[in-house]
Amino acid sequence: MTGEHRPTRHIVVMGVSGAGKTTVARGISELTGLRFAEADEFHPEENVARMRAGIPLDDADRWPWLRDLAAWMAARHAEGISTVLACSALKRSYRDVLRQGPPEVEFVHLDGSAELIRDRMTRRTGHYMSAGLLDSQRAILEHLGPEESGIVVEVAVSPAELVAAVVARLGLPAAPVSSG
């Protein structure tokens, strides 16, 4: 082995809770073969307990979590594995931490009206993020800057349409079909 890896891509599907980050990121993973991770699964139990109680996290709660996510992407990069991560990444400073992982991170901002997202949140089950936290998330959301690598996608279409649009706009190759 020469120690050289094939080029990797690292995509972060971002936005407020209820925008469809997990669904879209999983769909991208299934279509392209990128390794999927759900950022919420990296939260320590104290953070989950706060969110379940309807208490928004502050930056001090988020920094170690964001560093863990960046390290996860960097480790996959070192293995030659491309990734897709579902992560709110609401502030530029949070995205800056994520960019400290692999050499390049591309962001996909799932954006939509508060009414549409709130409706989706009230219909989902088994998630600890309550619809009551949507306003606090929208208040801190910093949209992608022009110098940030990424795209913005409107969430008013079906998940399958969102996934197809993201894959096409980012020029992600389809996963090889295995024979057998």
C-alpha cells in the first residue's frame, strides 16, 4: 500500500431541526455510498437531557460535540472514506469548527418557512427536539456566506426530490451497483 487515498468528499447537511437533515443525508448516503452519520448521536447524554427538557444548548455545550464531529470526518478522510453528516451547523463559528476536520467540507443548507418546518416537527414522533425550540434555532441561524463552500436547497419538495437535487448540484457520483 502506498499510503495514498482516493479523493474524499465531506458533506454536512445543515439547517434547523425539522428541516429534514437526517432524511436527506441518509438518502444521499444510499444513492452515493458516502458514509452517513447523525450528529445528534454524538451528543453527550447531558445535552440530550437538556434538549428533551426544551432547554436550548449554549455554545459551551456545543464546542466539544462539534470537535468530535470534525474528528470523525477527519478520521474517515484519513481512511479514504467520503462522508455525509446530518448536523444543524447553524452558526458560521460552528461550521468553522467542522471545517477543522477534513481538508474540505461542503454544506447543504436545507431552508424553508417556519410554518412548514413547525408542521413537520409536530407530526414526527420519537425525537427529543421539540417544536418549541424551532424559534431559538431560527434566531441563531447564520446563512452560508458567499465564501463558504455549499448550496441552499428549499425543503418544500419531497425528500426524494431534495436528495436528487443535492446529488446533482454537488456532482456526486452514484454508488457502484454490486453484482451478486
